[in-house]
Amino acid sequence: MKVTAIIPDELIKEAQLLSNAKNITDTVIIALNSYVAIEKLKAMGREINKNPMKFKYSAEEIRELNRS
């Protein structure tokens, strides 16, 4: 997809340095992939916070099972 965007030069230069990207296109792709991954992790964290995992055994019970 072709896109025209007005992005500050310094922001692009810094992102390009940090991402070790070859060009502006690669820089934007890396930045967008990182943003999407971070947002997915945040959403997963919120979901886990709403529905925390429940374990059948306590830590002490697992230790006892491992010892036997």
C-alpha cells in the first residue's frame, strides 16, 4: 500500500537507527509491527487480569508431589 505521511525527519532517523532498518519503508514496517505486538500483549494482559488462571494445586502441594 502506498501512503503519503508527514512524519518528522528526526523521528524517522531515530527509528531507523534503533531498528537498523535499511530504508524508511523498512523502518515504518518494523515500527508498526512492534506497535501491533505491544498492543496485543497489553490486550492479553488485560484479559488475563479479568480471568486469571486457576491452578488445581498450590505450590506446596506441587513440591510434595515432586518429592514423592
